[in-house]
Amino acid sequence: MGTVDPRTQGLEAYERLAWRDAYEQLSAADLRAPLGADDLDRLARAAYLTGAVEAATGAWERAHRAFLGQGDQGFQSDQGSQRGQEHRDPGDHGDPGDQGATASAARCAFWLGLTLLLQGEHARGGGWLARAQRVLDDAALDCAEQGYLRVPPALRALDGGDAEAARRSFVEITEIADRFGDADLRALGGLGQGQSLMAQGRVAQGVVMLDETMVAVTTGEVSPITAGIVYCAVILACRGVFDLRRMREWTAALSRWCAAQQGLRPYRGQCMVHRSEIMQLGGEWAEAMDEARRACEHLSVPPGDPVLGMALYQRAELFRLRGEYVRAERCYREAGALGHPAQPGLALLRVEQGRPGDAAAAVRRALLETEGPEERPRVLAGCVEIELAAGDVENAQLAVDELDKLAAGFDSPYLRAVAAHAHGAVLLAAGEPDAACIALRRAWTAWHENGAPYEAARVRLRLARAYRQVGDDDTAEMELEAARQVFERLGAEPALDEVRRLMGRANRAGRPGPGGLTPREIEVLRLIATGASNREIAESLVISDKTVARHVSNMFTKLGVSSRAAATAYAYEHDLV
């Protein structure tokens, strides 16, 4: 029996969406004998989908030249119509409406040019797009590729602030797609229309258009490259209007879509950063950190990608929330060096380091410099926390007032939760605990409905303070315990320290325990006195081994002991067992 040749294996892998195998086998086949135009196009797509961008651009360039060499003969011998298949291959240009090899050459030049533009190579990318247009003009072809080549100018209009001109262009692109039955082009046109409508402030209409476009993507009507572009763009658009529900829904769909395809790696970068943000908000901190790290690794090669600063900032935020302050500061500084604002995260770090004055000065400057409606609410929310830490309730109230106005302008449960929490925090600081309880309970409900456990637990801390001020100690303790469980699960060490301080104040009717131990540390000490190991203590208290070790270390420091035997003796001497 003869072995199956690599070209056949590569084509089979391509059909089952096994991109790594397809890339490797088609590359091997190309080394044996140069591939034909259609297979070079497939090789380029497989390379792109596995993240081998340089190999993809090289293969598309060769495919472009090979198609041109075919002249008007087309390449319908092995392509055939594939309408109705679950995954349409845009490299298949054999439909009756296809314009032959010349149109295929233009399409390869389009994807090559677009890929180079996305890599920041604007001169080369623009050159290839111009070549694609010249090829079509010279042949006087009326084909779907004419619509593809209208996409970059439409995007330039959108980025340049002329949303209406962009919208009209994308409508024309969609009409071309409908005329030629091109699902990929229709998806790009619908995406652009939705983005343009949202840029005009017609958010509800834009979201409907994006949802309609996503139907074609999720049902497999478009090719993988176009599907990934649409997925990521829709996630970014939802982030821009604080539509957390859609952002989370499409992020989950993107994750499932990527997982179903072997070796899929191009949908990274900024999209990965925002996936990390969603994971963080949903309480998946370990996964969020992994995603942010992968984004940094990808964006570091080639160097100079400005989105790397965004990825580093996201890592810094996670480090800060976990109490890894040295690593957080390093990432904030690296993000700033790349041009990404380090605020409000770095200022919040300064608060944790006991420097509220420095933090307030930094966040006030950042607020003056931040004008975009997408980023300003995040700076305002940080500003409230920092001004309260600095003791400036008046400035905090000004930030809350602006947050309220911004939240009113968006139909966003996320922004309403941010504003409600900030409002409650200022009321509590202003000495109005009863009103604060109402606002904070509303904020907790909003965060809970948003599926944001850390933010909801932070609200519980303020609720505990408010309940204590009105004399409801039992409810305050319940709020603290609920918050503690969330923070321990997430590994939010600074927040856990705050819980311990609040619990320590409540211990024994407001008196600290012996040696300044918190109630939890006393529980751990009692179990140590029974001879329990850290693992046994963790199982008994339903906490992690790492958390037990931290409690033991803190306890030894407070009691001035260095062994479990000495800690046990202390427990018996102070009637704790």
C-alpha cells in the first residue's frame, strides 16, 4: 500500500478545519512540487489561521501570480459550487457567477493587502490593494471582488469620523454581496453598517445589524477568516457601548468557535485582551491572567504593536487585585511606555501602597486628559475610590455626578452598576449610612445580575460598614462573611486583608482577639492546637492550603512564635481551646 501524499492529507485536513495539519501537509506538498493556484490560496488561509502570517502573505502573493497566469481559463476544475455547505471556503471561486482566475487573483491580493495593513505595513498593504483594483479595472470585471476592495476605504471613512459616508459605503458593499451571493462580503458589509450606525449614536439600530450579521457567522455561512474578523469586531463594538451581556455572549461563542478548530490562532491581540477582561469580570481570574499573558506574548512579535500596552495594563490590573504590587507596577510602567494610559490602575495601586495624595493628583490629571466616552467612565469610577481614600468627598461627588450622566446616556446595566456603587460609596463617606444602604443594595443587585462576583463582594464590604453604622451588626457580619468567601476563591489578597481588618474590629463585641488575631486566625489556631495539618485545616474550614499557610504565617508574626508547638502553647495559655 502506498502512503497518502501530503497534498491529499492537507486538503482533507483543510476540509475538517484542522488548520495546523493543513498548513503542515500543504507546505510539505509544496516542497515536493509547487502547488497550483487554488492550493496556494488554501495554504495561505491555513497559514493565516494558525498565526503564520509571513507564510500566509507569501502564499497569497504566489497564488495571486498563479491565478494571473491562468488568464481567463478560471480554475473551476476542482472547485465547484459549495453553497449550502456548513463551512464555505472562500478560496472556491467556481460558482457560475464567479469571474474566473482574474477575479481570484484580485481576491488573493485583497487578503494579502488587508493582512499587511493589520500588521501595520501600510505601504505594502496599500500597494497590494491598489494592484487588486488595477487587475479588476484592466479586465473591466463586475464581480464580488469590487465589493471587497470598497471595504478599506469605508473603514478609513469610519475611522476618520465620517460615519454617514462609511454607512453608505457599507450599504453599497452589502448590495454587491447580495447581487453575487457572497456570504463573506455580506457579513463584512453588515458589520460595517452596524459599526457606522453605532458611531452615529444610533446604538439600538447598530446592535440589531450586528446581531443579524452574527447569525450568518454562528450558522457557518461564512469562511473562518471572515468569521473571526466579525466575531472580534462585534465584541469590540459591544465593549464600546458597555453592552456587557452581548460582549459576554459573543466572547463565549468565539471561545467555542475557536476550540472547534485545530490550531486556530489569529484571533488574538486586542480581542484576547477583551476576552481577558470578560473573564476577570466573571470571576475567572486564573483564566483571565492566562489570556492576558498569551496576548502579551503574541503582541510582542513583531515589536511595536500599540495594543501591547493594553494587554500589559490588563495584566497589571489582575496583579494589583491579587496583591502582587511589584509585578503590577512593572506592567503599568511598561504599558505607559508603549503609550497606553497607566491610569486609573496605577493611582489605585498608590492608594493600596498608602499614598492617596499621589494617587489623587494622578487621577485628576488623567481625568482631564481622558475625553473618549468609552474610557472616561472607567477613569471616573477609579477617581471616586481615590478621592474618597484621600478624604475629598466633594471631588468624589463631582465624579459620581458625571458617572450618573454617562450611565443615563447608555442603556447599560454595567454602567448603572458602576454608578450605583459610586453613589453609595460617597453617601457612606458623607455620613449618610441609611441612604448608603439603599444605594449599595441596588449596586449589589446590579453587579450580581451582571455576573460580576468581585465587584458584588466589594459592595458587600461597604454594606457591612454601613450596617455597622446603623447598629445592624448581625447583617454586617453576614455581608463580611459572604465577601470573604468570594475573595478567598479569587485570591484577592488586598480585599481579604480588608475583610480581616473589619472582622477583627467586630471580634468579641468590637475588641480585638488575643494577640490581635482575627476570628479566622483564631479558628486556625484552635485547629493547630488539635494537631491538625494545613491540609486538614483547609478541609475543615473549606479554604485552600495556600490560604491556611498565609493565616499560619500571619498568626506566627502576630504572636511572636516560630513553631506550631509554641502556637499551641499560646492557645492553651489564653483559653482559646
